[in-house]
Amino acid sequence: MRDRNESLLWMYEKMVEIRHYEETMVNVYLEGKLPPKIQKGLAFDIGSGPVPGEMHLSAGQEPVAVGVCAHLKKEDTVVGTHRPHHFAIAKGVPLDKMTAEMFGKAAGLGKGKGGHMHLFDPEHRFSCSGIIGASLPPACGAALAAKKLGRDWVAVAFFGEGAANQGSFHESLNLAALWKLPVVFVCEDNYWAISVPKPSAASIARISDRAPAYGMPGVHVPNNDAVEVFEAAGAAVERARGGGGPTLIEVRTDRYLGHFQGDAEVYRPKDEVAKLRANDPIPRLAAQLKSQKLLDDAQRAALEARARARVDEAYAFARRADYPAPADALADVFV
């Protein structure tokens, strides 16, 4: 495991990598989906371009992924959401195979058949789902398996604040506490459940306040700060790994982009995103590292260049990879 200073530097590099990945996808995803001119009868074509289907991006939410995954081992399990890229990258899922999957290529994690909401990597013990609240039960299952095998493995379930109103949330927390499972529940509160503001859906201001009702600690991280997430997650992972049972962590984070790409975002105040970006967690972490003399300008430039190069190569790999053969359409499916 890395020491604290190494972890902070790793977190910064991964946050840069995640942001560049998501911002690159903004443009790649739009290729072929917009007509040359807005004409009558022509509209956004979700099925066209190199990356067909829906796309949910996580720019602004990087601290949640890196702050938690900095404490995890390869054997630990992470179950993500329909907005999964930052978790996958932080868990170590290969960028080239992940990107190829989104491009529908045979070299992808699921041979191009899953797309961006269904990324599965057994080697790095990562999975995700397009179903709201679907991350919590599988994480409990992985934690139960670790406990029965007598291993010190931990499972992490990431989910949004909207998912905290699903039955799967309540059932999973109850079971995890009852069986003292080594699982950490992490709620990403970006305020918007698609277009529904949190106060219109949740009966309490903090989802973490529900934790004591299920017999576990509840921790609230209010500032979308990577170091604060790191500290909270460290205690929760240590508790789980040591046999102390589950923890619920809620992080107030920021979603800079729409719920999906193409979202008109008419539900948001016009100046909201600009205000959120003024508190960008990436330059904030860089300033913290510089003040602690852990990162100077030259090191920062080199680190950022490495991160961006990995992303650029992953997209280049996905573009040049081959599509599956038509004959493979019915392979690897239930019949």
C-alpha cells in the first residue's frame, strides 16, 4: 500500500486522468450525432457516431472515486453506477479495454456488447449497472463472500443520492449491519437525481443521518474535497477490513455536465455550473500539495502530461480496434 503522501499524489494524477477522459468523451460522443445544419426533421441521433447510446459523464465528481479507491487493493470489489468511468479508472480498470467497450469494439471489456453503463472487469473486481440503486446488493454479496472465505477484502458500493430512496438501499444497509459485512456504502450527492433536486425527493438533508438507524456510522463530507474524502474513506475501509462492519459515507459533490450528454439542463439555474466550477477540486488539491511541498510546477506538468497521454492512447486504441464479427452477435448471450 502507498503511504499518505504517495496516495495524495496518486489521487491528483488520477483526477487529472479522469477529467481529461470525460472532457475528451464530450466531443467524441457528439461525432455523427448532430446534423451539419439544424433542419426541419433532423435532430440529435443517439444511435450514430463512434460511441452510440446514452452517455453519463462524471466531471466534477472525481474526489469521490479517488478518495475511496486510494485505500483499496486489487482484491477489493467496487460496484459503480450508470455514471461509472471515474470509479473504473480509480479502481485500475484498463483504459484501452474500457474505451473500446464504449466504442462497441471486440477488444472491449465485454467484447463491445455492454457499452458504457455495463463495464465488467473481473480481474480488477469492478462492475457497474444502469439500474438505480443496483450497486448495493452486489457489494453486499462480495463482502459476504470475503467474510465466508476468511479474507480481509472490502467491497464498496457507490450510488447517487436519488438511489438512497430505493428499497435496495434500505435492505442492503440493514443486511450489512446485521451480518457485519466488510462493505462501505458511498453516496455521491450531486444534488440532482436526473432533474429532481434533492430536497424534493429526500425527507432529510443528509443521507448519512440514516446510518444510525441501521447500526452503522454515518459520515458526511460537505466540500467535494479529495483529502476529506480520503480521510473519511480511510477510517471506513479500515473498520470494514478489521471486521468492524459497514459504514455509510455521503459526499456532497458537483456534476458539471448534464445528467446525460444531450441533456438541455433546463432544470438548472443558469449560473449554477459556473459557480460549481469556481470550486474545482483538481486545482484545489494541486494547491494543497504545493503548500505541503509535495508537488512543484515542473512535477505537476509532468504528472498531468502522463495522465493525458494515457487517455489519448486509450481513445486511439479504441478507434483503431476492430468491430466484432457479425457471426458473434449471438455469442455470450442467454438463449
